[in-house]
Amino acid sequence: MQYMLLIAANEAEEQQIPDAEMMQVIAAYGAYSEALMQAGVLVSGERLRESTSATTVRVREGKTMVLDGPYAEAKEQLGGFYIIDVADLDAAMHWAARCPGAAYGSIEVRPVWPSENMPGDECTAAA
């Protein structure tokens, strides 16, 4: 089963991390990504730019509203994700706990809900 590990952290606090320590964090993410690959569970993963570069689009009563930045004010912002394919929630939580971001932010573990008849979704379309 596929799970998305959503990595959230406080961007303001991250900016205060000294360069030498940040290099250690980056190295830890490299090792973590390598471990996911070696275990054969990594489907995909990416970092995200800062939340200040986000654009939020909403449609209400037929009108499109575009807002700069994230819509919700929060202490933690989404900074990246991994999609992993593991046997069950326990395995996904194990990998989430190993993620470097768990030490200073949070990792939300959410099952992927496959869409039927989506392009590239041959498994669910054939079922």
C-alpha cells in the first residue's frame, strides 16, 4: 500500500539553523532517501520551495480568487514529501519516524487513495 509522508516544519526556525548544522540535516536527508531506495519502498519524493512562493487558488460562487502564499496561517509549513510503498501503516510509521524532519517538525502519514480511471492508473482501471 502506498503512503505519503508529508514533512512539515517551522520555516522561521529552519532559517535560524547555522549553516554547518543545516549541512548535517541535508546529509541526513540524503542518507534517509538512500535507505528508502535500498529498501525498495521509495515511489517518489521532493522538496518544496518556501511557503512564501506558494499561490493559493479558490473558486467560490463561480469566482476565482488567487492569493499569494499559503491560505492557512500555521506554525508549520509543508516542506516536502515522500511517497512510499510498504506493507501496512506500521511500516509507514516506522519510516516516518526515521525521517530527519521528525526530529524538528512533524511527519503526517496518509494513505494514498488511488483514483479510478485516471491516466497512468492501469491497476485500478483493470480491477
